[in-house]
Amino acid sequence: MNTQNKKQSPYRREIYQRAITESFKKLDPRAMVRNPVMFVVEVGSVLTTALWIQALLGTGEAPTGFIGAIALWLWFTVLFANFSEAVAEGRGKAQAESLRKARQDTPAKKLRGEANDVQSALSRTEVVSSTALRKNDLYLVEAGDILPADGEIVA
């Protein structure tokens, strides 16, 4: 069995790089307070880190390695949650941008005529951008065409 390594697309790499920086920016308590559970974990991370520093100085109540491991685990939890949220936001924004771009670039076969006279309107079509379509405009969609806008099927 031959397996090939898939290279990450630049698109994904950009989303992940942006998500890494966003995950650190989201450590700001003013941003974390919007998510109460992760805010409490962050506060616990800060307190545990302070206890670890105290243990490093020799006055800790538990072994230094144990406190350090707990602090590291809590920080990892907070950063991973922020990273996951940032990736989801990045993908959502990219998808919305893609949809906006597709809407602007999609040609529509606009019919000139009224909805009650569809057959005569079919003979008079013009290709326009989907952004030029307005409410109550008729447009023709044939097999394989991309839908340029929402609407109702009238014929």
C-alpha cells in the first residue's frame, strides 16, 4: 500500500497561523470573560502558575514537578480552546468571503418580461451579474448552471 503525504494548502496554513496568534490574543481576561468556563480555567491557570513559582522558590506545599505539570496542563487547555475557536472563526469568515465572491462573479440570465408571461420572456434574455438582480426579477436557470440568487420557481 502506497501512501502519499498530503501537503497542507497555503489556505489552511494561513488559517492555522492566524489561529495560533489569535489563541494568544484571546488570553486577555476581557475577552475570556465572555466564556465563563474557560475564564475560570484561565484564572486557575494563573493561580497554579503562581503556586508553581512559589514551589520553585522552596516554600511550596506540593512537589514542584506536580504543580508545574498541572499548570502546564491548564494552560494547554485554555490555549487549545482558544485555538479551536479561532480556527472555527477563520473557516467561517473564509467561507463567507467565498460566498460573497461567488455571488459577485455569478452570471445570471435575466428575462425581460412579466411573471405572468414567462414564455414570451424566455425569448428575451440578457446576461447580467447576479448583484444586478432585484426583487421580482425573472432569471433562467438551466441544467448545470450555478444559482445566481434565491427565489421561487415560477415555470
